[in-house]
Amino acid sequence: MESKAKFQSLPEELQAYILSFLPYRDILRCQSLCKALHQTYISSSELQYVVELGGQQLLPVPETDPDNHISIFQRLQLLRDRAYAWFKLDIRSLNFATITIPEQFHHAYMRTSARRVANGHLCLWNNREDSATVFPILPKASQRTIKRDWSPSSLRSNPNARISDMFMDPAQNLITVAYANTVDPFQSGDRNFYVDIGALDGGGSHPQAAGQTFFLLELRLPGYENGLIEIDAYYFKLKGLGRHIAFWRALSIGDATSTHVRDLWELQIWDWQHSTICKSVLTDRLERDEVTDFCFLGHDKLVIFSCNLELYSIEDMSQAPQLLACFMMAVPVMSIWGAECNLPMDDSTQPLMQAQQMMWISDPKQQLLILSLDSSRATFVFIISTRIFFDPGFSEGLATEIPWTDWGPSNSRAFRKPFQYRLGVSGNRVLTMEEDGSPHAPEFRFHVMDFSPLAVERRQGLGRAVKEPSTIEITDSLESPNSMEKMTLTTNLPYVEVVLDRTFSDPFDRMWIDMDKIYLYAVCAPHCFHHV
């Protein structure tokens, strides 16, 4: 009691300053202890701002422009308005800003990754013609923008090369192209792959890159001491975040006699600002019907899905990624033929190309990883909190298998959705489109969800708080329903959901949430891109 009395004898401003160093949950506990501390809390915009940031799982950004100072009180109001605006989104009253997609990018064969929204720009790539474009969706005077078109074949410097994949990052003025030195990379035979990096705005070489052409490390595997021959490479993924670029490919290899043939996947990672030579490589056997995807988790971690979720450290780029932990999944692998890891982190790890001062960014340790697994009849969507990958009890050098029951139910929410179901995600917010109507006259509505703690704890009448566990069936859809025992999966990561009023006759093909804006892509003619 004496210590409490001494603390409360301090000036209220000093009490608030001391309390501001506590985690936001501890501040809330302190203000509930007595009337005096509660008064200190409600009188301090600084304490309320700390709580609002923590509850929305955001990090503050220090001011860099003294001429555009924004007070803590103003920041607090803007932050609260941001939270309420998400749930009060009124699609009926909004006017869509519609952009027509150029004709060469209409085709259905374009990969999902060939359409991307990043930093207010739309990035498109026609992977058959090797044409591409990038342009600002709704440019503003305060925004630095990039607009550039590539005609067929102009993306590659070697006429005898075929592009395997490409990646554009407007925030870093970066374009990355992976290619093979043969006319057709799907043609059998030995060939070399390269990755080129340049300036997205057409300025030639990127000023921060270690070079223009980046080289893959030669494969060396046990059992192939007399020589390893690449027989075929048939699937490719190129991704980047911050200073890292990663090229994944599935390939068949054999020895000189072609009697020892097997399939494997290979992931090569570069620190593109410091070296053109790859020293960080992962390889593993690729079983029949196995699917793999990966995503970066901040600057020093990598998550790979291959039957299970494997967490790697890429902090030391002079060696292969180091396995930290393997998080076991609970879906029958035999039923899955497509996988996509979606973890947008542009707003929390990369410099933004705009003059306006950012006041907060997403906390990379408190975001959502979306894992979509496609089976023959349904898509299993796992919304996973990234906090589990930063938990010292799970992720610090254990390199062990962690059963699903130890980590999955309390750190994820699983849904069984229609085939090839997709959604938009940013930070702790998720946007989905659900069918709502009769099978003969289907209608579709938007559902907005927020998985941040404050949204769940103080919903204040907005939407439906889902705190109870939910169960889905995960029976292998490739088998007859009567040939095996029904399998179910229960998860309970809390969230708040609001169903919007406006209905649509057709669903949107893709949805993105980028810098507090919503972008919708419609594949029906005319091919349009909508901004909300």
C-alpha cells in the first residue's frame, strides 16, 4: 500500500509517462485497479494511444517531418476512426472507381500471381506473351508513382530465354525476372536459370542492387557424385520482401545413366543488395501429388508449406536457411492439389513511396497468415496468427515437430469453402465474399472480419463476435464418403464479423486490401478493376 501511495503521489503526467512503458494489456489492468488510476488513464491521450495501437496490433512510426506534426490526440482519433470505418463500410453508398484492364491481360490462363496490387499500384504480367504493365490505381499529388509498359519479349534481354516468373515491387522501384536460357523452359534437357533485377521505372540497373544478373547455386546431392543432370523443371515461383528475393522451382533430376531419377523442390534466396551469388539454398524431395508454397515472415524468417508448416531462419544469408520448428497440419495431404500462402507485409517492412508521413504500421509478429489448400471439391482456408511463429516456446532453435493440437486450435480459424475460394487480407483484417441466396439465383455479399484483440473485446454492437470454437469436416474428398471415417477439425481464434448489405450477382475473382483501401478484380467482360 505504501508503494501504491508513493506512485499516486506523483503528478498525473508523470504517472501516465511511467505507465506508457507497459504493454497495453497491463495498462488496462492498472486503470481498473482504482478510481485514481482510471482517471489518470482517461485523462491521458498518450496512454489511450498506446492501448489502441497494441489492441489493433500496430506499431507507432516516429515523426520525420516536423512541419507536418500530428498530435497524439489527433492520432488517437484517427486510429479509432480507422477501426470503426472497417466495420461501418457501406458498400451501398460508395461509388466504385473503375479501371478497365488492358486486353492482353484478360486471359484466364494468367497465373494468380500475375495480378498483384502493391503500394497503390496494379502489376500485371501476361506469362504467355511476356508482356507486362504497372501503373498507379488512383494517383495523388503527394504520391510518387510508377507507370511503365513492357511489350512482348521486351522483359528479357536474351532472345533465346523464356521467363519462368516475375515479381514487381513498386515500394522499392524493383522488378525481378527469373528466366531459362532456352526457348521453352518446359522442354526437357539441361539448361541454366538466372534472375535479373532492375529498376521498375525504366532506369536500368537498380541503384541498390549488387548487380543485374543473379546466379543460382549448382545443385549437389548425395548419391549423384558422378554428376547430376536436370531432366526437367516444371513449376516456378518468384517472390520478394525487403532485401530478399527467392526463386522456387520443382524439377526432375537424374544421373548420367538416367536410372536414378527423382523429383524435388529447390528454393534459392538472395540478399539482392549485397551479393549476386546465392549461398542460401533449400532442397527436399517432392512426393507425388505434393504441393508446396512459401512466404517471407519479416526480414529474418521464412515459412514453407509442404505437408506441414516449416519455420526457417534466414538471418544468416551465408548458409542454408536454418529450421526452427515444424508445425504439423491436420489436413489429409492426399486430398490437396493446390496451396497458396498469403502474408502481405509490405506495409510493415518496406519503405512506402509517398510523401505523406505514416503514423503506424502493422506489427509483423501479430499479423495473419492465410493458407489456402485446394482439394477436388473444396478449399480449406486456415487463418493463422503469426504470433505462434515468434513464441520462444515454439520457435527458438527447437527444430522439432509440434503437433497440431499443441499450436493449431488456439492460434487459427479454419473454414471449408467452395473450390478455389479466395480472400483479401492485411494485418489482422480479412475480406471475403460469400454466397447468399438460392442455388438458382445466387447472390454474393461481402464479409469483413477483424482478428485484433480490441475488436473482439469491445465490439460495441458492431457485427458478431465469434469466440466459440467452430468445426469443419476435412474428410479426404478424393475418396468415397462411405469409404473412410469422417474427419473433423476444431479451431477457435476469436474474431469479429460484419456482413455488408449490398449484394452482387457475380463474385469478384480477386480482392486485395492495400494501405487501408480495398481493390476488387472482376473477370467478367468487360474486365474491370474496382477501387473502394
